[in-house]
Amino acid sequence: MDLKLYKPFFIKFQSLIALFILCLLISLISDKFLTVSNGWNVMRQISVNICISVGMTLVVLTAGIDLSVGSVLALCGALTAGLLKNGLAFPQADLFIGFTILGAMLVGVLAGTFLGAFNGWAITKFKVPAFIATLAMLTIARGLTLLYTQGFPISGLGDDFAYLGTGWFLSIPVPVWISGIVVLLAVILTTKTRLGRYIYAIGGNESASRLSGINISRVKIIVYAISGALAAIGGLIVTSRLDSAQPNAGSSYELDSIAAVVIGGTSLSGGKGTILGTVLGAIIIGVLNNGLVLLNVSPFWQQVVKGAVILLAVIIDKSNSKND
């Protein structure tokens, strides 16, 4: 048997094969894994990572990176919670502005969009490497979150807002619906629109894209703005599910999203990858996290395992790139 004949098959379906093997191993060790309740629990948990990872995929497809998504998630969640519970008060003008749930959520998403667009602007205007620009935003957004919350959680947001993160619609958790809509829109964007073609073109060869007349700066700013908006949506889900905006929310979310993107087959060099591949990568990360919890693995070892998986995925990606 010539294994080389099957190599393209394994490369194409490596994420799916990895998910199958992972599920098989965990189900053999834990009888709690293959249950309906645990399945919905996993899907609810990965909904946030799917939203963030979709935005991260668009960024990585342009050969960029966004390390600020976890901090943006925390800041936007805190803004939404604060406006919903306390509104805006201007004592000097004897003015108070209250916010509906929809209004507070809209402010949160707009804030995430602005922060993402600022990342894109800094990267394109001043030629700051994406790693440095988004690392700076990670620190800035985390600091603003701590300033806004004074280091204390904002809790007691009400049952109506909690429905976003804990409710069910047509027997499916609401966060799963939200992540499904995000994925659908992203698939349409990347496969059916001019912007999607530009994203792949820039990641494939930025110099050639510029010579062909593509506005590189505009596309990158839009992509980072989308990443920020999706991080904000993730922040709304997390805040709603916990009924609290935690100042340290979103820690390590950037690592989970990068892991989902790379495991899903998107090349860190840009220009190659799919949204559905990222969804599969997010499911793998979610199943891995869930399995480690069910097996009572120490949280410290969970970090070690997750880091090893990311490293392995990058090594496989580089190996496949050399063979192309």
C-alpha cells in the first residue's frame, strides 16, 4: 500500500480526523461525554470562541494577527453591563441617560468595532506590525476595563439580558443561534463578495494586490473592525451568561481563537483557509477543554496541553506549506 496516495486525503480532512479520534478517546474514558446535555454544554461554550475565531480568521487571511480580542471582549461586555445597569449620568447638567438592552448592546458592539478599526488604522497608517499594534490594544483595552469597573464586577443585569447567554430558542441555545448566524454571514462574505476576494488576494500576495488596484488599507481596517465587532458580540454572550461583567473576562481567549484558526487549516502566512475550517477547529478546542474537565485534569495541565496542540498545529501547517 502506497501511503503517499492517501496523503492529500489526510491533509484535506486532518481536522475532521483529529476531531473523530479525540471524541472516540474521550468517550472511551468518560461515560459523561456522549450525552445530549454535555453536547449542548460544549456547543454553548464554544459559541463565544466561534464568534471571535471567525473575526480572527479574516485577519489571519490577510496575513495579520489580532491579540486584542480577549481584552476588547472584556471592555465591551463591561460597557454594555454598565450602561444597562447604571446608564450615563451628567450631574453638572442634571442629565441622566438610561439605556434599553438593545441600546446598551449596540454601544458595546460599536465600541468593539471602533477599537478594531483603530487597530487596522494604526497598522496601515503607521506600518506598525500587527503583532505590536494589537498587543498594545490588548493592554489598553484591559486597562480601560479596569478603570471603568474599578476592578469590581458589574452584576444583576436582569433576566431579559440573561436570555442572550442562557436562553433557548426552538430547543437550541441562543448563543448557538448567534454563532451560527455569524458563521453564515462570514461564509457569504468570504465566498460571494468582492471584499472576500480582496481578503484572500491580500493574504496571498499583498504587493500584487496593491498593483492590481486593491485599496489595501481600507480592506485591512474593515477586517480588523469586523474582528473587534465579533469580539464585542462574544463579550455580550459571556456577560449575559454570567449575569456579570468581570474585569478579567476574556483572558486567554486570543489563544483559543488563534488555536481554532490554525487547527482549522488557515495558514498564518495568509491567503489560505476557510470559515468552516475554523468552526471545526473551534469545536476541537471546545471538545478538548470539555474532555480535560470531565477527566478531572488539573487546569495547569490543561494550559500545557492546549499550548502543545497549538504548537503541533503550526508545525503541521508549516509542513504542509513546504509540500505545496
